[in-house]
Amino acid sequence: MGKRRQKSHLFNSLTKKQKKHLKDFGEEHPFHDNVNEKVEATHIVELPDSLDQSSAESDVESEPELEEESEQEVEEGGDEDDESEEGEEENGIPGQEAEEQGGDEAEEVGIPGEEFTDKEHESKFSLETNVLGEEEESTETGESISQRASSQDPFVQHLDTELNDEDVKTITTNDKTRTHVKWPRLGNLVYTSSQQKYSSPLSAPKDLSPSQAHLYKPLELTWPKVNQPFLLPEHQHGFTPLQQELLSIMGSYRDLYLPESSALANGPQVRSVYCLHALNHVLKANSQVLAHNTQLRNTKPGSEPDELRDQGLTRPKVLILVPFRDSAMCVVQTLISLLEVGDKKLDVSNKKRFKDEFGSDPENQPANLSRPDDYHAVFSGNVDDHFRIAAALEAPGLAETSCSSSRLAPGLAETSCFSFRLAPGLAETSCSSFRLSQVLTETVQHWHYCVSILQKSMRLYSPFYSSDIIVASPLGLRTVLGVEGDKKREFDFLSSIELLIIDQADVFLMQNWEHVLHVMKHLNLQPLDSHGVDFSRVRMWSLNNWSRYYRQTLLFSAIQDPQINAIHSKHCCNYRGQVAVKNLPKTGSISQVLVQLPHIFQRLEADSFMDQDARFQFFIGKVLPQYRDAVMSHTLIYIPSYFDYVRLRNYLRKEELNCTHICEYSKKSEVSRARHFFQTGDKQFLLFTERFHFYKRYTIKGICNLIFYALPTYPHFYSEMCNMLKASSSGEEATWTCTALYSRYDMQRLAAIAGAERAAQMLQSKKSVHLFVTGGEETL
């Protein structure tokens, strides 16, 4: 009875919010845990109102947010097509649910407004409360601190440079100079800079060694082993030619845009070199802070040390955006490998939990799928794109020091544990909150991964404000950032990002590009709260809200696209300048079309890349009337944009044309029926979205006429779609047609399909229609 009375007393003392949690989830909240001696200081976490809307692999498809006012889909009768792909999973498109539910429901994940302290690990991984070990103190204090200021290390030069108001004004006026150079491996580079006094000639490196790359000493030992799979006998100093040139640009702290990084080709070695650069940056920054902590500790009473400014307003320094959990796992594994010196394994806490949540089960992988190699390269492993997580490292020989010094931010021990504010149910704590994380395992698809790095050990699932590196998907960050007017949102942890890495940016185009833009808008903003920072240690340019001018951005993509280009040109304002790789394709993907097929390219007049009205009017006025006749049956219309798909689908319904449609939100049964009716000729038109092709790669049979409403985002999709005509070949080759619409703003996509030289001729020609024939000896 005593225990019952105690529980009853605890329940009656709960707030309405706490009682609501117990009612919704039917389990005890960690308010019973002894986080603090005083019960009233215990912090409560808000959870989503419903677990049903957060399934990571939901089979229930709902109409997306983009079609709120559209009517119900027309159901076509008939049984499921027996010819559906064998072994294909009935999973939704990654990122689909969040886009359907819209921003409001994404906020249900929520950010509890109270902090939760991880007492077990926080002191061990805190930068503010630790100093260097005795064995390192002699080499990191005294003269070494003064030598650091005159170092030739680009890290020191970049962060110690102080801009003035005139420099910032020059950067923001977009008055820039451009220099074109050619390197042996990367090819044509365009170097853009607005600050001539801080720019240096862009010269190709020759036999770059780890010491010349100014690597942190332990990384010089671990890098050759980590990079061994990519090395050939002729490669020297542990770098491939591509990695040498990339690291040379990264090490100079210029922004970089590489649109030739594909998962099938050089993506893995690009990932290795940017992980090396990110880890090198963090280890140098943290060692500088620890050395200054040691110097402050050894300062004699009455003697004032020099001003030591070595930090930002918040601790996270590196943000890495990747599209899938498997990509995040590869990044983390690379970071761990780079920190393991010799045969000694790095002490990684929560490693098993991380592998369980981010790894993939071979039994869940569909077997015997006939897909292109690039598909298997992108979709290997766990392809959930809606998730987040966090981590931390301990330095060797750390000695814990008190926080009594005015330089050591005494309040930071309390403010650094933001686990539940930012990642509900994901932060590993010393209390029984793991119970809570088990409840959320089924619901947490959105993700972030934070790494607090010193050197000796790594703690996974660390709070944002105690982390150095954040690895996240755009969707995972979007649910934390929220939008203006939300009661629960957080973006202060992005205020001091010094290195932004966007990998596989082309895949983000197939998810939701708005999430990427949303993240970019919230980088390097002035924090709304101090978060216990010691302002005497904050760099002046950070206090001046000039962090964006010091941020280095590394952008990697498999293709060139105007939307990705806009990130590089509009959101990158590094005072060191920007470098973009711009190689024109000599041959286009049209050369990979194997069937004999006439290709008609029709140019339309548009006012901008996003002028969809001009494209729509051109299509319904000049293209569609040619295919209304019953003779032009079996017509597939390929549509890259979902917005255009909805608009065109509604128009065909209004005109009562005999059509069916397949998009990324279609259920498996709807896809099977649509494919069957189109193949048998019961439906004259098939609307087909690019994102469906990206995620499924079905072979559509029965195509006789192919229309590209807009040029594909990926150039090889053009040849893949054209080669589908061969799958249903029945002596009708003479009647096959292919029509593609383009405008002068589609130059990059057109060059990737038709070749750069031919594309230039097509755009400059007075004729608006051009014909090419593949599969024969002559091309017109």
C-alpha cells in the first residue's frame, strides 16, 4: 500500500502535460529517475500525439500535400497485373510521408522546451571543463600557443583572419572576379573571389603528402590504411589523383562544387577525403581549445593572459547532409576508422544501438531485382531518409578541471545537455530514458547524427550542443528547425557551423529540395539564447554575426542542375572564394539509345527555368493535339516535376482523355493496374513521374510514343526510357516516336543528353525543331 500511495502521490503532483503523456503512451515517463536530488528539477519530454503517423516503412499511401484540393483518384477496375516486378517491396518512396503530411505534422516530433543533463558522460566529453593531459601539456602550451598564431596552417590562417566592414560590404555586393584554370584530374575549374587580398593562385598540387596537407598528426598515420581500397600501385603518399586535387582545394578553405561525384564511380573516395578534412578541422579546433584551457589553468594569480578567442557561439562546427541512413553509417564508419591508430580499436559507446538503427537487415532486402548498377549503388543498405542521431569523443590524458574560472563558462555543464530538446528519445543518458528511446524506435524516421570529438573515444547519441559534427538528412533537420510561428523550434545549434558538406545533392532533388533550402536559410544565424557560452572565448567575427563569411561549403553531386548551382552561387559567401568544376560533356546519353528511333527536340520560349506556365501552354497547344488521334495510342508522357504531373493529370481528366497515371505516391496495386491497362491498349496515355522511375526502375511495356514533358534530371534516364520501347517490340518499330521539350534554360540537361556541341547549335539555331535518329548508321 505504501508503494501505491507513493505512485498516487506522484501522479497527483503531475502537470497536465505529464498526465497527458501517461494517458497517450501508457508508460511511465522518466520523471521517476534520479536526475537531480530535487524532484521538481526533473525535466519532462514531450512526445508525438500519435505513433501511427511515423512508420518508417509505411505501406499506407495518402494523397500528398501538393494536392489538397484535388479529388479522389479514379479507380480503374481489374485485378492486379501478374507482370509486376518480382521481389519488389511494397514500400513507400523514402521521404514521401513527410512531404504528404506537410510541415504541420512534421512538427509533431517536437522539441521539448526543457533540457536533460547527461551526467554520466558530459564531464568526460566537455571541451569547457577539460584540459590537456600531462604528457601533452609541455608540447601544447607556452611557446606552442604563440607559434600557432604565425603558423602556415590554412586552418589557422582562415579562422584568425579578421574581416572589416569594407570587406563584408565587398562580399555582399557580388562584385566578383572569375579565373579559369585546368587541372589534370578535375578538369576545368572556375575560381570566383570577391576578396583579392585573401585569394591566392589556384595551382594544381604535385604529389601532395599528408604533411603538406597539414593533417593532424594521428590522421597522418591512419589515413593510408583507411584509403587503401582506392589506391593503385602508382599512387603515392596515400592519395589518389582525384583526392589530391580535392584535398588541396578543401585545405585552402575555399568553397567547392563538384558535380561529378556519383555513388557508382568516385563517390566513396570523395566521401573518404571530405571525412578526413572534416575530422582534421575538428581535431585542430578542439586541441586549440584544450591548449588554451591548460594555459588558463596554469596562469598565475594577478597575471592576465593574452586574449584567447578560439570558439563560436555554439559548439557544433561541421554539418554533413546525406540522403539516407546508409550514407550516414558510411560517414560514421569512416570517422571511426580515421581515429583508430594501429590495431587499437576506438572506444565507441552505443555502437551496437547505432548499427541496429542505421544498418540494414539482409533479410529485408528484395532479392533477384533486375536493376541498373547505379540503382544498386544508390539504394544499397538502409534507405530511410527521415532520421537523426548524435555522438562525442574523449581526448587522451584528459584532466577534469573545475568551472570556477571565469573563462570556463560555469553554466555550460547544465546547458550542454540538449538531448531531448533536439532529439527526443535518441540521446543516451544516465537515467532510464532508454525506456523512452525504445518506445520511439518504431517512430523515429527523421534523423540527425552528432559527433563530439576530442580524440580518444567516441560517444554516439550525444546532444547537439555537446557535439562537433552533425550528420543529418535535410528532412531530419527540418523537423527540428520548424518554421516561423511554431512554438517548438530550434536552430541555434547551426549558428557556428564552420564547415558545411552536402553529399549526393542530386538525390535531394528526388526527395524534397525545399528541405535543403530551409536548412540553408537557418545556417549561421544569431542564436536566440547564449547556451552558457563564455563570450570572452568567442571569436570576434562570430560575435559580429559574420560566421557565414567564414563557412566553407563543399557541395557534391552526380549531375549539374540549376537548383544545385543556386546553392553554390547564392548561399556560399566564403571570403576565401568559390571553386566550381565545370566540364562540358562531349557525348550525350542519346548515344546509349539502342533502338532505331527518331528523336524530335522542340524548343519553347520561357522567361525562366521555373516558368511552368509557358511549358504547359506549349504542350497542350502544340504537342498534345498531335497525339489525340486513336492511331497514336500507347503514349507515355514522362514528367520530371510532381507539380507538372498534378496539373497535367487534372487537365487530361477535364478533357476526358483516356489516360492512366503512375507517380511516386501510387500504391502497388494502382501501379499494376495502370501498367496492365497501358500495355493492353485500354488506356491511350500513361502519365509517368521521374521520381517513380528513380525509386522503382520498372520496365514499362507497350510504349510506342514517348514524350518528355521536360528533359530528365539524370541524363541516363533519357536512354533508359527510350530503350524501354525495345521491351515490347512486335514489329511496330516503324511507328515509334520520341518527342522532347526544352527551353534555353535547359542548357545543362540538354548538353548531358545531346552533347555540349550539339546542344549549343540547337540553342543558337533559328529553327525550333531538331531531329536525330538513333540505331542507324546516319544521324540527322
